[in-house]
Amino acid sequence: MAGKLRIAAFASHGGSNLQALIDGCASGQIAGEMVLVICNNRKAYALERARKHQIETLVISDTEFDSETALAQELLSQLAARSVGLICLAGYMKKMPNDVIRAYRNRILNIHPALLPKFGGKGMYGIHVHEAVLAAGEKETGVTIHLVDEVYDSGKIVAQRRVPVNPGDTPESLQQRVLEIEHQLYPETVARIASGELRLE
Ligand code: GAR
């Protein structure tokens, strides 16, 4: 693939997956450049992480817009202005507007802390996912990277890795073990996309 893949990340909170992607670009593992980080929440630590690496940041919240269409227009113009080729959702807790999904069809990835299609959908985010996995008595969980389409957590699965559930796990201990794998699988997968080894279609 000619040139570096221009990546934008969307995050809402701590941004540890964003950090893994930034580090992957900086080390050369990913033939890409993180050119923009968008957060819906101005207190997100993800913004701080981006600024430390001189990556442009924007706070764009749906609450500032009258309609989903207006929000989508703003997002699309910011993405186009930076010639973004791939969008990585990294703990982004808002639904991506449909107009953005259409414009970036097969070019938006999300990371989810379970083995989709299990433990996905409404209310399944962050620690709630791990609580549900433990409540269901699962022996294993994992990490899923999938394409984002109009239906929450239902897009085509691009990569998955299993993680054992150990006796005595708490939601927090499980979250920690899953996060370690997220931080490996996300940069590995984006690297395969940037190199052209993995085609998203
Ligand atoms: C990660 O575990 C990610 O998989 C999850 O939120 C966490 C964000 O952590 N995403 C979802 O639950 C999406 N449904 P981070 O801000 O430290 O990357």
C-alpha cells in the first residue's frame, strides 16, 4: 500500500487502546499515522494522551448539535479535511451517526471486550460486559475487532482472540486481563490493514 494510512480515533474515556494504537504507529508496527483524536467528552484522558504525542484533538459532542445529520456533517468535514482513511473507535461510548457510517463504509473499526456476537448490544460496554460474562458462568471470554455498521456491535468480525475466565475472577480482574489482549490485538489488526495484508470489504 502506497503511503501511510491516515487514522482517526474516537474515544470517550481513558484511551488505553488509543495509546496502544499511537504506540503502534510510533514504533513502525503500523504503517500509519494517527492524525486526529475526537472525544465526545472534554474530560477524557484520551485527549491528554493525544496531546502528549502532538496529535490534533477535537471535542465534538452530540449535545451541541440539533440533529444527527448536523453532527455527522461536522464529523465528516473534520475527517475529510485530514484525508482520514481509517477510523478506529477506542472506547467510544456514542453511536456513530449513520451518515458517517455510510461515508466510511468498511473503514470504521470498533474494539469490544468480549467474543461477539455474545455479550454485545445495548448496555454492553466497559465493565458491564465483564459483569455479564461472569454472571453467565462463562469459562472464556475475549476480544473482538469488528467493522461498524448501522446496528450496534453487529458488523463483520475482523479479528478475535480468546481470554480465559479464571476461578475467583472479579469484573475488574477480568477487565484487566482482557485489556492486555486488546492492547495487542488492536495494533496488530490495524497493522495488517495498513500493510494491505488484511482487506476490509
Ligand atoms: C475497552 O475495554 C473497550 O473494549 C471497551 O471500552 C474499554 C475502553 O478502554 N469498549 C466497549 O465496551 C465498546 N462497546 P480504554 O478507554 O482504556 O481504551
